[in-house]
Amino acid sequence: MSNNVENPLDAKDSDAALAYAEERRENIKDFVRTNPDYYISQFDHIGENANFTPTLNIMAGLFGPIWFGARGLWSWALPFLILEMLAFVQIFRGLFGDLAADAFARIASIENTLDLRRQQLAAALESGSSKVDVYKRTVEALEDAIGGIREEAVALSEQGVTIALIGLIILLTSKAIQAIVANWALEARFSDWLSDRTIRSSLPVPNIIFSALFVTLIISAAVFHYSFPGKFVILSNFPTNPEYRLFSIAKVESFFSFCVANGEIVFDFITYGIRLLLDALELAFVTTPWIVIASLIVVLTWLTAGIRTAVWSGAFLSYMGLLGFWEKAMTTLALLGTAACLSIVIGIPLGMFCARRRRFYSFIQPIMDFMQTMPAFVFMIPVIAFFGTGKPAAVVTTMIFGGTPVVRLTVLGLRGVPDSVREAAISFGANKWYLLTRVDLPLASPSIRAGINQTIMLSLAMVVVASLIGAKGLGEDVLEALQYANVGQGILAGFSILFCAMILDRIVQGKRK
């Protein structure tokens, strides 16, 4: 006896299959709104095959990106818009454009120089100067250049028909492709719409108007700009006013002056706190005998990442010591440790707070994006204004650049804790503190550890940049090598920074095998 159960939808004449087909037709009608019978037949044809099924949509071929945009298929509309823009530019350039405009502009520039050289030649002939031959050769060279450019301009003018034909071929090809893939793309969007009815459907009039205006604006601007270069200045130069920039600069400078004048106590307090931790770490790393520090690092690496990694750590430390980078490497670790410790101490509690408060996290997320994407040399300017130059300013700069990953990954780890696990703990009487310390944090620890690792690595990447504002350490050697093109010193100091990063990475992320 067979255990196979027949799917009622496989029998096309069954009541279930007929009901499903009727429901599908109604859904298609509700989705497309226009010409439903056509799209029902096309979607059924496409649905019969799992692979791409070519069909022909005349309206999509005629209106191109406007049709795709109005249907909400902007991922298709934009590439086709670029193709059609290129095609129309070629057609209009070939038929109506001034192809030789650039050549004639060069001729005009050379003619101005030629007039000057002719005057110099005439003056030299009158005075009997010894530079007559030089001026003659210069004039002849300029005249030859003008002649060559004129020939080039004539050749460009004769290429108009060819350029227009190439544009027409591109346009027709683009239209054909759009007509063929339109129904397939729309059917895929229909499948998504069945599971998510918030997806835009049908052809709303505002969407049609927006799509038409957008496509027309883009194509028209490109056609006029490339076909008639220089005639529409607004297309080449953004309408700006120097007064806007001067006003903005003045406002920014007044804001920072106000902050510096009124926040001196706050900035001094932050500097004092950073200096205390930094001096303590420098005392521990720099003044402690090298054999103690090296032994501790090797043993710590062995405990966390295994004996093999410990051997490599010992080799890296030997490299830094034998080449004379030991003291500067320890200074770098003190600077890095200060920035990383402060970032972690601030970042993990902040991430824990944001994990359960989505609104607050959505508020600080743009701030963290700003901290990560803004170039370091830009946010160094206000840091120097607030804290001056030196190691505290370098620590603050490093914290801004490298402090965000620990927040993001802490939030990610805590939000990734299964709700079922938390509910089970609560059902057994777990309070909030127990839930946080015994459930959430242990389960989120891999993600939090990855955040700590990324913060340390990004902080170490700021070593060279921080040396620009007075931070000592290995970055100073690299900066000096850049200034004097000392390749050897720069490479050796760079390897020291690399080895420090590798050791710290293994200590934080490594697990003993």
C-alpha cells in the first residue's frame, strides 16, 4: 500500500485547484489593477517554469524606466534609465550636438597664444634679436597644432551620424530587454506582495507622475549638458554663493569658541581622568622590567590561545625588543589600553541599556555612524580645540574612532538571546539582575567579545594618526619615516604595530585548543 498522498492542487479539475486558481486571479487583479486579463495569462505562463521565462510587455518597452518606476521596480528602473540616458545623449549629440566644440575652444586658446608669439616675433625682427629663430619655430609649431586640431574637428563633425546610430541601437536594445523582462520582474514582485501586502501595488497616479518627471528630468539634463556643452551653466556648476560658506564657517567657529570658553572645567576634568589612567598604564608597561612584561604576555597568550600562539607571541616580542622598539611599543600599548578600557567601560553598559530600549538606540545610532564614518583628520580638529595637543587628545580621538563596535555588538548579542530562554528563566523566578548576569550576558558573550576585539583593533589602527597630535609610541616612528621617506624604518615600525595587534587579537578572541 502506497503512503504517497496526492496534493489536491495537482489535479487541475479539483475543487481545491479551481478555488486556488480563482483566488490567484483575484489577487492578480488586485495587484495590477490595469489590464488584469493580460497579466493573469502572463503570470500563469511564468509560474509554470522555475527558470526565467521571456514574455513581451509592449507598454514596458515603450515607456521603459517610467513603467518600471511607476510599478515600484526601481532596482530595474535605474539601470535601464542609465542605458536610455546614454542612448539619448548619443542620438542628440550625433544629430544636433556641437561635436567639435571642445576642439574649437582649444583652437581659440592656442590662437591667443599665437597672436602673442607673432607680436614677439615682429618685435624681434625689428630689433634684430637673437631669438628670432626661437619665435619662428614657436609660431610654426602653434600653427601646425591649430591645423591638426581643425582636422580633428572636421573628423568629429563627420562622425555625427555614426554616433546617432550607435545611440539608436543602444536605445532599441534597451527597449527590447525591458519589454522581455518586465512581466518576469513584476511577477516576482507579485509573489512578494502576496506575503507582504504593504508592498506597493497597482499604478497610483502620483507614482506615475513622479516616475515620469524623474526620468524626463534626468534624461533631459544629460542630453542638454553633453549635446550643447557650456550653453547651460546651471547644469555644469551648482548654484552656490560664497557668502553661505563664509557664514557657516563663522557660525561653526563661534560655536566652538563658546564651548571652549564655557566648558573649560569639564574638559580639564576629562583630561585629568585620562591622564591618571594613562600615567598608571605607562608606569606599568614602560618602567616595569621588560622580562616581567614579556613573560606575562606570553603566559596570558598561552592561557587564552594555546602554546603555539604563545611561541609566536614570544617571537613577536623578541622582534620588538631586538630592533629597539620595546619602549615605544609599551607606550603604544599604554595609549591603546587607556582608549580601549574607557571605550569598553562606557560601551558595554551603553550597549546593555540600548538593547532593551530601541527608541534610544535609534537615537544614538546616527551618532555612532557619524563617529565611524567621519574621517579622523576632521574630528581631530574639535578635539584639539577642546583638549589641545598631546596624549589626552590622542586618547579621545582614538575613543571616537574605535568606541562604537563594542556598543553595536553588545546590542546585537543581547538582542540575539532567545526569548524562550529568557521566559524559562523568568518562569523559574529569576529577577532582572540574575537574568542579566546569568542568562543574557553569558549567551551574548561571543558577540560582546567580538566587539571588544574590534574596538581594540580599531584603536590600534589610530596609532599613526594619533602621533600627529603629540602621541608617542610606534606611530611616531612611522610618521617620521613618512616625512623623510625612510622606507626601512617605516616598514619595521609598521610590523611592530602589526605584531601588537596580532597578540592582542589572540588574547581577546583566542581559545585554548
